[in-house]
Amino acid sequence: MFGLIGKMRAQPGKRDVLLDILLRGTEHMPGCLIYIVAKDPADPEAIWITEVWNDHASHEASLSLPSVQAAISEGRPHIAGFDSSTPIEPVGGVGVPSASPAALPLE
């Protein structure tokens, strides 16, 4: 599996508009297991996005989907910037298929 956790910053007063765009434009993405968009309760302009994909290729392919391209175009004017984006390797959890123990690296 492949995942990303990122923090996006909306233009002042535009967080709710941007949240709506992010949620509308990303409903049907093949290979996407989890896509969570969340408000940061301590920062009125911050948005956290958590994604889990079958693999990195699924994530890359999603960027060319018409619905995702439309969301990017519509959302761009409302984005002030990106604070962080961290790739992760999900191994399981609620809503995520668990990696088999044999697939996990030994420490």
C-alpha cells in the first residue's frame, strides 16, 4: 500500500469552500482505499488530507482523472500553500486491509 498525509493551507476565509471542492472532486478514484479531508481545530485555514491507496501507481493515475483535474483547477485559487506532505507505508488499521506478516519487514 501507499499513503500520504498532508497539510494544506486555504486562503483566509476560504477553507470551507476548499473542503467542499476537495470532497466533490475525489469521490471515485480507482485504487483509493481511504481519502479523509479534515479541518485543523487549532488553525482556521488548515486542512489535513490523509490518503491510503492500493499502490503508488494508483495515486499517480488519480491525478489525471477528469474529476481530480477539475477539483485541482477549481480549488487552486483558494489554496494559500502546502505546509507538508509525507509519504507513508500503511500496514493496516480500521478500514485498511492488513498487510500479511510475511510482507512486513523484520526489524
